[in-house]
Amino acid sequence: MQQNKQKKAKKVKKSVFCGTGSIYQFFGVLCFPISLVFPPMIILAVILFVVGCNKSVKYQCDNCNGEVSKNIKICPWCKSFFE
């Protein structure tokens, strides 16, 4: 009998300091000093910072460290199945 052993892996959440997310965060931080003069600007600053934090999250396969998307079931790099 031959057993079919499937490799299993987990998706690991990583924060990245480059890309679109960091640009949103940068402009969010720039809006904070402006909010001292124009208080409603604080709302825009918080929104930009939160959106930037969400966009700077990437997922990696813990088996091969390849970058994968959030809703994928099989790693395209090492063919491991995600739990």
C-alpha cells in the first residue's frame, strides 16, 4: 500500500515596511501636524494610517517562505496544503 502524504503548512502574516501601505501611513503621519491647525484633518490622518496598516500585511508560506495570497489553499511554490 502506498500512502499519499501531503505536505502541510501554515500562512504566516508579515508586516512589510515598503509598498503602497507605507505610502498611506506616511501621508497619515503628515496629516497629524496639520490637524493642530485644522482639527477635522485628524479623521483623514487616522483613516490613512489604518488603511496603510492593512495594505502593508503580506502572507508567507512557513514551509518555503514564498509570498502567497490570503485566500489560497495550496502554496504555488512548494505545493504544500494550508491548514
